[in-house]
Amino acid sequence: MSTVADGSTSQEKVDCIIIGGGPAGLTAATYLGRFLRNCVVIDAGAGRASSIPRSHNLPGFPDGIGGADLLSRMKRQAQAYGATIQQGRVVRLAIVEDGFSVATDATNWQAGTVILTTGVRNHRPSMPQSSHDAALARGLIRYCPVCDAYEAKGANIAVLGCDDHGAAEAEFLRPYGARVTLLAQRSPELSWPDEARLVGLGVEIIKEAVVEISIDGDQLAVRLADGRRFSFDTLYPALGSSPHTQLVAEMGVKLSEGGCVITDAHQQTSVSGLFAAGDVVESLDQISVAMGQAAQAATAIHNLLRLRESE
């Protein structure tokens, strides 16, 4: 990146800018590098994958792998094929002539294409950050039944979120847990059919609001508004999540009812040249899915750029 006479920085041009440095973003960077494309990954850090204590369902790692270790390996791989990885938060994404302009607080980039891999933010239970993070690291709090219900096999499981989403999660977990209890963070919003179905499956429903969650030895302690206390081996917050789509929502990119980015079969959004992959897209939130979507996006981008170059 060069500096012009007035002290400002000019925009460095690359083939693709990838916003987000999780599994999707780093997979896309590796593919693009192997396609001999120049790309930059702009990563704000603190993505969901980095907080995974150990994943056991990722193909190729029979003994499991921690999220931070996985990202470190993927980063080295992307850099080996020429990807630039820059720490920072994107503050502006705009359509310009011949592509897109992306700005962070410190740098400016321009590219013919962009891949959005910004993921989502989990809605967390009400508890101190330090306690939450310690419980997450120890498996006392888990966010993904699809990923790790197997690891909770035979446990005393709680699901936090007494609504249709919580009911669906409790039903999914019921075959795994020795006991499954559905808790309410606030007032319950459970429909009668959902409640009847859960009761029939043997799920205990506690409608009194949870007012405190804390670590108690090898378990998670829960105190209710009426003073009752319960202990669980693990707790799944079923409180939903919010996709990080602010950058593209302002551009008029089509979003789903849940706020996720809508893409075509090649991961392109409603804006030509702008692609999306990973949890920010309406799909199954899994690392393997994010990697597959990133491979689709990177290949489509390479072919799109080849077409442009031939014109």
C-alpha cells in the first residue's frame, strides 16, 4: 500500500477481499491462493470457532482438535499459498468501479470480488463473562447439539430457552441425556403442543425464570427466581444468534427472515461479485459446511475473474 502526498494511503488492489478469518474465510483464502489469485483476509478475531474447546466431528481428526489449533493450522496453510491475513475490523464496504472498496480503521483495499465470512454472534445466558468462558472451556456450557450432543451422552442436560427454539433443542438432545430439563431465562413462551410433546418424551419443564448461573465444582449450578437450585452436567443455551450482516445489509443484499445472507448455488449474493460463506449464510452451522461453501465461492470467483479477464 502506498502513501500519497497528502499523507493518506492509496488503495491496494487484489483479486478478492475476504471479510472474516474463521474456517470459511481461511478455506477460501487457501483455494484462491492455489488458483494463483491475490487475496487478503481481514479478521476481527473472536469468532465462534476460536472458542471451541475440542471438536470431534471434523473429518480427519479422530482424536478431536481445538478451535484455536484448527485456525492456526488453517492460517499457516493459507499464508503458504500467498494469502495476506490482516487483523482489523472492516468499517466500510462499498461498491466502486470494477469491484468493491473495503476499509478498516487503518487500511484501505480494493478488489474485484468480496467474500463475506463474518459468522454470527451467540446470544449468551446472563452470567459474568469470565464464568461463561470458563464453563465453555470445560464443556459445562455447550452451544451446538449437532456438534457435540455425543459428548453429553448420559449426562444431566439443561436447555435454556423456554420457547419453540428451546423445545426443538431439548427434543434433539433427549436421546443423549440421562435427563433433559428445559429452563426459562425469562418468562416462558412455550406453545401447548410443544409442551405436551416434551412431557411425553420425558423432558422436565421448569417455567420459573433463571436468575443465576454459576460453576459449582464439576457442574453448573442454576438458581431460580423462587429460590430453588438445580445442578446440571452441561447446559445448552437455546437463545438464538445474530448474523454479522451489517456491512451488506446497508448495500441492499437480500437477507433471510432470520437475517442471514441469501446466496445462489455458487455462494454469490444478490450483488454481483459479492459472495458469502459459513454461518452468516442460511444453512447448517458446521465447520465442514462452511469449508464446502468457501470452496464453492472461491472456485466461482476464480471462474468469474477468468471470464472478466477474457473480455
